[in-house]
Amino acid sequence: MRSKRNFKKISKMTKIENEIINDFNGKIKNRTNKLNFLKKYTITDLHVSKLTGALIPKDYFSNKEVLNLWDKKFDKNVYTSNSPHFLSRHIYALETFNKYKNLKNLKIADLGCGNGGLIKLLQRMYDPKIMVGFDYNKKNTMKNKKNLQNSKTKFLQNEILEIDERKFKNYFDVIFMTWTLSACSEPLKVLDKVNKILKSGGYLVVAESSRILVPPTYKIEYYFRYGQKTNTFNDYPWRFSFNSLRNLLLVKNLEIKFFNNFSSNDNLVVVAEKRSKIKKKFVFDNPKTIEKFFKKWISFSKKFKSF
């Protein structure tokens, strides 16, 4: 018979998990503080959870709206994953994982593969067994099929949430989501899909450029794209700290096993393992610390103008 003590422990854990789920479902009523001082810089009100310290935008685009926004960027050649800047970021993510586990002979998926930059690097440098690139954009998919598809590599035009989970059930050894998870309006559902197509004991590699609680390397106006028509909360609804990303993954039984030294790097890269049983130890950010961080960033950004 389950003891009352164990029952209370399980109930508390369930409550904590529900709070994290509420964070990434965008629930703000009666559970967050509004960061009014950021109103000037953001296209929507930005809130912070009183319990977890996670950042939550009041309003953000739906999944389809975000995808259509990225469609326009790719079709107008505003964004390409084949530029030297993005190729360098991709190789950094690949090398970070390769330090933990060799990529050779693995089945790999790239969710939101764009122009195929990461897969091109995989082909030329790491020799995986199978690679599948998924992207919503029709133009990207057609070009990738023409230029990169071969006996080991396939490209499919798919929104992440519409990937055929029966065809790829427990199929991949590694799934890469490079600068993609923060662009997903429904990260919880996306991670459910990841779990269905990732092998037990397989790895999800998430790369992001969040600066939350990390010394900033540029002005806050640039971070929020202040003054631009396309504000960051449209094409990137979510911004993670290390803890908020870790908690999100833990809720979905994805345990971080390896990560880079992100405190002195523009990029955060984490390697998370899919596990059936997992000891969940959540770590929260102090909401007051989050508030002080952004206020200090604003102060520094104002001083930049005097140099």
C-alpha cells in the first residue's frame, strides 16, 4: 500500500510538472508577473512565471502562422542555412554532439532542415548510416532533393507535427533541432512527436541562441528586433534559459546528458537522451533574477550609445 509520504511526493511532482506544462502552453493568468519595463522593446507583453522563472509571451503566432512566416523568408532568400555564419553554427552543434557520441553509422533526422546545411555537413564529414531532412517549405525540399538526396539521404516536405510517426516509429538514433524548437509555437506537442520517432536511448540535440541569464554580447534592441516589422515573438515565440529548456525536456522524459560551455558562447547546445524511466529533478530560475538580468541589459545597451 502506498504510503501517505510517497503520495504527497508524487502529488507535489505532478503539480510542478503541470506548472511547466502551463508555461509552454502560454498560460499567464494568476501565475506570472508582467515585465512592464520591456514593453518598449517587445511586440507583445512578456511575462515571467512566479514559480519556474520561465519567460512567457502574452501573444504569439500559431504554428501554421510561424511556418508561413518562415516560408516567405526562404522563398525571398532572406534566410539560408548555407551561409558561412549558419554553417559554422551547425558544425559547432555537430561537433558538440560528436564529442559525446560518434555520428558514424547512425540514423539521423534534421527537423526543420531548411536549405540542408546541417545535412550537407553530415554527408561530407561524419558518414551517418541514414539521414532524413524534414522541412515545411516546398522550395527547400525540392532543391534539397535535387542537390543532396542520395542512397543515404532523403528529404520530406513535412511540418514537424505531421511527420508520419507510424513509418518512423522509434526509428532515429539522433534527432537534430538546431535553432528550431524556439520557433515552434507548440513545443510540448513537438517533443511528443520527437519521442514517437526517436529510439529508446536515442538522442535529441537542441541548439539555441538564447541569452537569458547569460552575459549579453549585443544590445537588447537587437535581441528583440526592436523597431522591425518582424518582431522576435512572431518567428521565435519562445526564448529559453538553460533551466527552462532543461525542465521542458525533462517533462517529456528527455534527460540532458551533455551540453556546451554556453556561458561564454553565443550558442547553447544540449544533448538529451530519451528514457522510459527518469528521475526528474527540476531546477527553476528566480523570477526576480530574470527581471534584474533584463534591467541590467537595458542599462548596458543605453551606455553603448555614448561610445
